[in-house]
Amino acid sequence: MVKQAASIDGLIEAFSKLPGIGRKTASRLAFHILRASTEEAEELARRIMEVKEAIHLCSECFNLTDQDPCPICRDDRRIADQICVVEEPNDLLAIEGTGAFRGRYHVLHGALRPLEGIGPEHLKIKELLHRLERHRVSEVILATNSTREGGATAIYLTELIKPLAIKVTRIASGVPVGSEIEYTDAVTLSMAMEGRKEM
């Protein structure tokens, strides 16, 4: 078997660590980079470093941003007393893309996964509760994924928020069970937001 250069193997290995990228796709990406001009490769490297240096978490909602607070939190036209809780920044983008929600967000940065050692202390739950105490909020919409972990996280949050006399709703089951918000189409997400149910 012919061995290829170690640097090519290293690049393939690096690409294969990205989510959803298998060895075959990683190999295609690596060879695409090799065929690209030096300028294109440098531009890609520059963009990666730029995003690593410029992007941080919004101090209010914990979305990824290059400003603090983020543009959504600064927007006075948003409904300030509605907070939609999502697992990841990609979920926020998916919901925002529907145009069905005009409130504010809170990004947990994950879901409860006790078997993997991810408990409440690893998520932005404490920060959510502080936010609910500081601001007048009438409704918290739980838009966690329709997975076992997403459901468990929604139940856990409901138990924490209900005693604060805040209405807690969960997006409707238009989002198929076991699916992730990020990959759900805009129409289904819009219907799920409109059909949310009180917890």
C-alpha cells in the first residue's frame, strides 16, 4: 500500500475531527486545499484565526458574537419579556431564520447528559436563572432538541423556572422526536413555535 505524505495525513485527520465529516469527506477537503492556490489556502487559514480571535459569548444571552451585548440583545424592537432557550447557537440561527419569534434568546451550550458527565453546572443554567431574577420575563420558551437529552433538559428547567411564577412553554412536536433543531426546516420550526404548549 502506497503511503502518502505525513502532512496530508495530518490534514485529513484534522478535517475528520469536524462534526459530520467522515474520512472520505476529510480526504476530499484535504485534496481540495492542495489544489487551491496559496492565496485561497491563506484566506481560509486567516478566516479561521479571525473567527477564533474575534468571536466570544454575549454576556446576556451567551450567543456567539463579535459585539457585547450581541445585536439581538441590543435590539429594542424585540419582545423583552419572552426568552427562547436553545441548546446551541446553531439552534438560535435556525429559529431566527424562520422569522416566527421576535423575543430574546438564551443559549445553554449543550443539554444534560449525565452518562457523559454533563450536568447542570456545565450549561448556562445558573446564568439563565440570574437573568430571570434580574429582568421581568413573562414567558420562557424551551426550544431544546426533541431528543432524550433535550427533553430531560426541558423538564429540569421547567422545575427550576415554575416556582418563579413565569409561564414555561415547550415548542410543539412539529419537530420530529429524536431530531435536532438545527436541521429542521423553517416551516416546521415556525409551526412548532406557534403551537408551543405550557409545561
